[in-house]
Amino acid sequence: MSVCFAADIEPLFRPHDIACMQGMGVLLNDYGYMSDAAGDDTFPDHANARHVYARLTGAEHPRMPMGGPFWSDAQLALFNQWMTDGFMA
């Protein structure tokens, strides 16, 4: 079964996480933002989602969620699967 943003990914972000990252221009609860296919200097495609994932894993800073608790391996795998499945709504 495919992983979808609305049903599987968005609910993983707490209201505090959404508000905190919105202040940095990162729209965790906005499918259009999270699924944007545009790349940047770091990622050739879907840079917004890939930067969020990198922050969730600690590969980029600030690590998310700020102050923890950090996502479990299962949650990270689900986000990664969402990207692999094609950023489904």
C-alpha cells in the first residue's frame, strides 16, 4: 500500500513542530510545499521534503523536531517510503 501525505505523514508532525518550522519558512502541513518537485543545490528534486527528511534524521541542522523527542526508525522509514512512493497526496 502506498504511503500518502494526508493520512500517513502530516499526522506525524505535532502542532508545535508545524508552528516552529513555519517560522523558518518550512511548511510541514502543506502538501503543495512538501511535494514541490523543485530541486536546489543539495537535492536535484523535491528539495523541500528531502531537507525535512535530512533534518528528521539529523543529517541537517537544526534537527527536527527541535528539542526532541526525535522520530523513531519506523517513522523515518514511513517518511522515506512516502518519498519513494512518489510523494502521494
